[in-house]
Amino acid sequence: MPTTGKRRPRSYDPARTRAAVLAQFGSVREAVRGLAPEQLALPTRLGDWTVRELVAHIGMALTAVHRALERPAPPRQDVRVTEWAFATAGNCAAIAGSPRKPAADHPDLDAYLTGVDDSLRALLDEHPGGRLLETNAGALPLDDYLVTRTVELAVHTDDLNAAVPGLDVPHDRQALAAATRLLADTLAVKAPGGATEVRIPPYAVVQCLEGPRHTRGTPPNVVETDPLTWIRLATGRLDWRDAVAGARVSASGERADLGELLPLLA
């Protein structure tokens, strides 16, 4: 597993993260409430998942917090939040079949999501952010695990918009910012170094890849893209070569090809 080395970890404002998770989930709930049965039956870009199963998975992304809080707290933190993506990428097979039963068990998706929202709010009021959770990546504080939920929500909101014609579920600014930053930091952990600067305005700038470190002036190797394109690249929704060819990404310099490093989470 990649390690963070001497790179200073980014800090996230716990109150903003909690508000972002609840706001993004609220936007999904509102959108799902208006979907007709034929829209819920539409296919998605996630294998053989329907929209109904995608929505069930979004609910499960938050009930993961519930399940973790039901288990005893581990004795110590043993991973950093930037390592979460690597564990998730290795668990794709289990994730692929996970929403089918919840989708079948909860025909009223609005009631299901409302229940998830209500119980999550109660749990967040009850538990301190430093409470350790046993997650699929290892032991993390609750506040850090909630940062990973912004990635789940940002990614799957985009999946939902892609699946349903005319749907435009908004991305909460704080949720999109946290998701962008976590995935950018994950790239820097996977390929440490200072040869290439990756810019994702207005939310993140990181350096990665071994080679001469840039210290001043214009960096010799620069990659720049927008937050949603970055999230799609990092999660395998968009191929690097297609993004460059379609001018969704600007990549200049001999060490500005990130194709071999992506996706980070698929």
C-alpha cells in the first residue's frame, strides 16, 4: 500500500464536512423523490446497475457510517484518509453486488433515504468526530471517514445525472471541494514527488511524480482540469487519453502524462 512519507496531511474542517455530506445527500433525496418508475429502471454506467440500485448504493454509502459506529472502536488509528481509495479500489467485486438487496427491500426509496438521513443526523449529534471507526481501509476517525463520504456522494451524484436524461442534481460546493482535494492528495500519495504540478481550480493544487522539484516560476510539467473532470478521471468514469483529446485536461511537459496512474478508485 502506498505511504504518505513526509508529506504533510491536509486538514478538513469537521463542521463543513458534516454539513457538506448532509447537503449533498439532501440534494440526491430531493431529486429521487421526483423520479418516475421508468426512470428508476434506467441503466447506469455502473455495469448492470439500474438507477434504483444506484440510489440504494448512495444510501448504503451513508449507512456505512451507521454500521461502523455499531462496532467497537478500534484501539488506535492505523491508516490515513488518503489511503482509503486504495482499499476501496481493491474491493470492487464486493461493492458491485451490494445494492441489489437494499434496492429490493426498499421499494419506497424516498422513505429509505429519509430514514438514512434522520438516523445519520442523530448519530453525528451523538458521536464526537474523534471516535475511531473500523472501515474497509482500516481504523479512521469519524471526521476523516466523513470526508470519504463526500467522494462517494460527489461521484454517484454525477452517475445519477449521467443516467437520467434532463436530471441535474447540483453538487454542494463544500462536498465537491472535499472530494476533489482528497482524490488529489491520493494521487500525491500514490506517486510522490515534485516534478509535476496538478491543478484543479478552485479547490486543489498538488505535486507528484519523482524528478526535479519545481521551486519557483512556471512549473515545467503542469496538468490542469476542472473538479468534475478530475473526479471522473480518478474514479474511472473518464479515460485519460479521451480527456486530453477532448480538451477536458490541459497537460504540458514531458512528465505530464498521468494515464498510468489513473484511475485511483474504480
